[in-house]
Amino acid sequence: MTIAQMSHFYALCQSGSYTQAAKQLYITQPALSKTIKKLEHELGINLFDIRTTGVQLTDYGQMLYQRAVPLIAEFDSLANFVADIQAKPV
């Protein structure tokens, strides 16, 4: 499992749509679908139920989402910290 996979998972959870999540991530919908399928395969569980109205988290998907939210927040914080350091003159 990579941070990129978790970011894609998080974006899909937030949008509820492969199309919308792919647009947010600036990737194609098939690329997002492939990432999610690979993640599900690695974990050995289905994370989403696909419906005509969009996607819905499975129970396992919901549990992973609850763990992913603070992880993504911490990663974003780290990225901002690094950007701030790089922006300061030496």
C-alpha cells in the first residue's frame, strides 16, 4: 500500500464518483479504477460497492477510510512543512 493509493482511495471516498475523483486527481478514470482494484487486491477485500448513483464504501472500506483520514492529513501537513522550508532563503 502506498501513499498514492491512499490518496486515490481518499479522493474517491470524498467524491463518491470515479469520474469526479479522477478529475480532482488530474488522472484518467481508468487509471484511478486500476489503482483502486490493485489496492483491493493487495488487501484482499472490496472497499467499494458500485451503484448507479456512484460508489459506496463497504464496511471494510469505511474502516480503512477512518484510518486514512488522519494519515492523509499528516502527509499533507508534512508536504506543507517541506514546502515552507524550501521557500525560506538560506
